[in-house]
Amino acid sequence: MLEAVLFDLDGVLIDSEQAWDAARRAVVEAAGGHWQPEATRAMMGMSAPEWSRYLHDELGVALDPAEINGRVVERLLAGYQRELPLLPGAVDAVRRLAARWPLGLASSANREVIDAVLARSGLADSFAVTVSGEEVAHGKPAPDIYLAAARKLDVPPESAAAVEDSTNGLRAASAAGTLVVAYPNRAFPPSAQALALAAVTLGSLDELTPELLESLARS
């Protein structure tokens, strides 16, 4: 029996991977580092402490990781103030499911980014709990963030569905034992192996309905 639904944020509710990418690239360039072709995919799902260290250790940004984090987030939020890139159908999907189950948000994004996005989108009251990757020991693909969200909702992870878009996110949701729903990131598609972990792959958030999730939970 399904007792809760957990959402990722970046790539599921907001079209933000490119925005994160641009903010990180700008900081790397300004600080004299060297961007690598594999960097974007490598950092998908990483928590803020993890990707800040990656920029420092792997991309040669000669700043303290905490300073790297602050500069990237400042650039990202400045862009969100101009325009919040909500994905089509995101607001309606969240509200549809919130009317049926308690919702959790399990996002690798910084706490201040999560709070800013939920406030600007008007969705803050739809989520019973939110967990940032900064608040768990290991980022995705480790299951920590989904386990933490389920624990805060007081439900077994096996009784929750999780909506994810990326390879690392799908692996994290599966490792936690949730019912995995894939909404593939179009800019950075997940691997076939990661997609195989999902019970269903969505082509649109309009497909994300209580009826769909209930049928998957019964099967």
C-alpha cells in the first residue's frame, strides 16, 4: 500500500540542470579552473559539499569549497529571481498527489535553493517534509536522502514512490527500496540500466496521477 510520494527537485519540478551547469562553469572559469567534458554528468546528484569539493579537487578551482558553494548558489539564485524554470505540469502534478498522500522532497540542492524554489513556485505548503543533500552523509546514488525523507514522513521507504530524472537519482531511489517512477531528463538522459530500475517511465508530468501510482503499487 502506497503511503507517501517523494519528489526530486532538479529535472523533475524545475528545468534546472542547465542553470546549475552554467553557474558552476562560470565559477570555474572566473577562478582559473578547467572545465572537463564529463563534469556535468559526474556532479548530477552530488550534494553541495560533494560538488564543491569536485570543483576544487578535479576542476582546479583554487578556492575553499565553502566559497565555491556560496558563489555558485549566488549565481543560481540570481537567475531564479529573474525566472523560475518550472517544468510543464509540475505544479499540477504536485498538487494532484498532495491531495492524496503526504509528499516529501528529496533534493541534492542546497537548503536555501530548495526553500527559494518552493516559495517562488507556491508549492511550499504541498510538501510535508523536505530534505537537502547537505543534510545527509552521502549524496545520490547513495540512498541516504530517500531514507531520510521516508523517516521524516514516518513511512517505510518500501511504502513510498519516488519520482526521479537522472541516473544517480534513479539508483538512489531504487537502493532505498521505493517504487521508482522515471521522468527522464531530456538534456542529460539517464542510462538504460538506471531506467530499468523504474516501474514506469513518464513522457510527461501530466501522466503522474494517483490512479497510475495506485496501479503500480498493486502490481
